[in-house]
Amino acid sequence: MYRDVLRKYRRGNINWSDKALTNLRREIRVSLRAQQNSRCYFCRQFLYQERRNASENIEHFLDKSKPHYAKWSFSPVNLTLACHPCNMQKGSRDVGDAAVRAAISLRANSGSFRWIHPYFDDYHANIEIHPGWVYGVRVGADKPVQAQNLIQDLELHRIQTIVQRRQRLNDLMERTIIVLEKLIVNPNRDMARMSRVAALQRRINDDLRWA
Ligand SMILES: [Zn+2]
């Protein structure tokens, strides 16, 4: 179905954000969202659909802008969903070694990765998250160095990151309260939407309690 458009992408005729790829990107996002229970792969926080970045949070573990990784732009084992802060922090960092860069196919034994890998490693066997979103390398982790690198490089442990996250949750809570108040006074009350907003508030509240 997407063969022609993927061929164009591989030839370099269109880029990742091209309109012709909109549907494919949406499908990828929906399927990753289900796979990851709507949580960012890196920090495991809930991916709230905020208007500003609702369109794009697909993360290429091996950066698609590097010529040697471009061939894996649509490989399922190279795609995850990430929150905006993690995505920004990762930037175009190269997390593969020389062997990965030279590999023909992307597998667990293609080389070494700087971080634990979204598909080849078990996140929770390597990283432990304590209440307050405090990240640590799990005792007995099989990839302690890679787990530590991920925490450090993405600055998951920085106090500033923690404060910003809490602020974002607070802002989001305030906005949903306003939405809910408007819905309540509306004579044509949309009960389904109201219960969705209420469920969202419950989730934000749970996250805030933990933050
Ligand atoms: Zn994140």
C-alpha cells in the first residue's frame, strides 16, 4: 500500500515529514501508542496528547538523519514513541557503534548500543523508577552501563527535569478543569466527552501524586 511512497523516501525524493507519509506516520503512531500503553519509551511517563505536539512524537532510536541509518527509518525495531522533552534531549545523537553503523540489518547482535534498546533489551529489568520519578539502574541489571547512559544522557534524573514535568502536569490539570467546567454549564452536555475529560483528570491526578 505504501510501497511507492516508501520507494520515493528511500531515493531521497521526499523526506520524513512529507504529506505523502502522513497516513503511514499516523498508523505507526497509533500502533506504537497501543504497544507502549501510551507511555514514552525513555521516561515511561504518560504521553498526554497536547495540541502543540499532537502531530509528531515518533522517535527513531537510530537517528534517521544519519545516512547509515536512513534505511531503518521505517523498521519496526527502530521506532518508538517518546515524549517531547525526551525527544528534544535525544536530538540527533548517534547511539550505535561502528558495527551498528556498518550493519546490513538491524538486530540485537548488529553491534553495541550506547543505551538499552527498546526492542532488544528489557527496560524494567535494567531501569528502576521510584515514586517521585526517580530513576536508577536496577541491581543485577544485565546492561547497567547502557541503562546509566540512557538516564544520564536524557537527564531523567535532573531536578530541573523533575520540576518542569510537575509544572506541565499542573498546567494540564488546570486546562482540563476549565474544559470540564465549560462542558458542565453547556445546555447540550456531551456526557461522553465529559467522562473522557474526567478520566484524563484522574490520570493527571495519579501522576501528580507520584511526581
Ligand atoms: Zn520521555
